[in-house]
Amino acid sequence: MASSAYVSAARYGKDNVRVLKTDRDAATGVHTVTEMTVSCLLEGDIDVSYTKGDNSVVVATDSIKNTIFITAKQNPVNPPELFAAILGAHFIDTYSHIHAANVKVITHRWTRMTIRGKPHPHSFLRDGQETRNVEARVSRKDGIAITSGIEGLTVLKSTGSAFHGFVRDEFTTLPETWDRILSTDVDASWKWKPFANVQAVREAVSKFNPAWEEAREITLTRFAEDESASVQNTMYKMCEQILAAVPDTELVIYSLPNKHFFELDLSWHKGIKNTGKDAEVYVPQSNPNGLIKCEVARGSPPTRGSHL
Ligand SMILES: O=c1[nH]c(=O)c2[nH]c(=O)[nH]c2[nH]1
């Protein structure tokens, strides 16, 4: 069928590749484990595979999956930023018609058990759904762009959060509050200044784990200690502080659901007081939830695109 249409963008690859790598220290007998879910999508001169059914340009997604396992065997997987860069670079170095690789590495928690008061050499527990995420775009033209992040870190504070002074009009029913429960699933990320190549990522390798630790610590400390005026204001303070603490970043991005807990009037039962300062029993809401996003950059505001 003749058509006046063209491929304006395309990428393909393997998603949800699950990998576990063990590291066994022969001298001490101490093992560490890293479990990852990897996605790797390629871009390049691949249009004919879509338009003509010409598979000569297709590196099979099955081969991409195999490459992920081989790369994990032959290279460190920690920090995930370096692993993602090495994996992505492989594709543009190996296939001249592939011009960019988009790699996402989700690292799941396997925290060492403490048994009889001591760190156990080879047993681990999943202490929460929180993941450490890395997205690397490795491109022939633009080098390596890396964004690191935390997702699924669920937190709650039972006081130290207010929300008042918002628009009141004929659509408003929400009362102002000076003391509420605040809870969210943290999705935070920080975008690094661009890297020229894998060598530049290797030279920065000592920065990635401390940056993740700082971002996590700042998130938790700010959340706990802020006398929150709103989710918006608390998250902005987190962004500012991460930019200050991790100099090689150019942008910090947060996306926070506001997981509501409704007060419950129980006065129908013997006049029980359970609202305002007497509130003890609340009703957690699954939906709808607020969703508050922001992106904070260094310096003063030019006109710029959004990464949200
Ligand atoms: O921190 C908040 N920000 C909002 O924008 C908002 N809107 C709302 O109903 N509750 C809240 N809380």
C-alpha cells in the first residue's frame, strides 16, 4: 500500500530482563548480591525493519537479552550507572547503524541480614519495595546522559504537616488544616552533567553511590524535620539540598503522590471525639491521590524544556 507516511521515531529492545549477580569474596567468604531488572532499547537506521519488513538491520531482542547477561558477567554491576553506560556503549560500538541505546537498570533491595548480632556473610532480606534506578542514554552524537534515582520509598509522618491558604471558591470543600498526616511514595531523580564516553563515567565512578546515599538521606531527613507547608514546598527544599550536596548534577526531579488519610467522625457512637486534636483513627485512601511533581535546576530561570 502506497502511503505518505514515515517513521518519525522508533526504538526497540528487551524490557524486564531480570538478572541476579553474586560477588563471592574468596578470602573472607563474604558474598554480596545484586538483583536488577534491565531494559535496553536501541535506536538507529532501523526504519526499513518497520517499513519494508527488512530484518537485516535488526539485532534481535533475544540477542540484546543475551548481551545483558554477558555484560553482567564480564563487568561490575555496581554502581548501576557504570553498568548501564557500559551496556549501552556496547551497542553503538558494535553495530555501526545503531546510534543510541536507552538503558534502564532497576536495582532491587537485598539487604544483608544481621544474625545473632552480626552481619551474615550470605543471607539477605528484601526490606521494602524501594528501588535504585538508573537511566542511561548512550548516543553516538551526544555522549552519555545519566539520570539516577530512588523509587518506591514509602514514608509517613503523623504530624508536622499543614495545608492552608489555598484557593477557596465555589468548588472548594477541603477544610484548611494546621496538622495532618503526610504520606508519599518517593520518586526522586537527579540528572548528571553529560559524560563524553564510558571512560568519563569510569572516572566519576566514586560519585554515584555517595550521591544515592546523600539523596536518600536528604529525602528522609527533610521529610521528617520539615514543618511542611505543602508537598510542593517540602519537595522543593529536598531538590535544592540535593543540588547543593551533589555538585555534578544539573537537575533534580521529584514526583510525589499525596496519599490521603481522612479523619473519621465517630461522634455517632456515644459522642466519641475523633476529629481535629482528638483524631486517632483515620481512614487511609487508596484513590484518588494528589500527585505533585517538580524539577529544580541550578541558577535562575531561563526558558527551558521539562523532564517531567
Ligand atoms: O500539600 C498539598 N498540596 C496540594 O496541592 C494539595 N491539594 C490538596 O487538596 N491537598 C494538598 N496538599
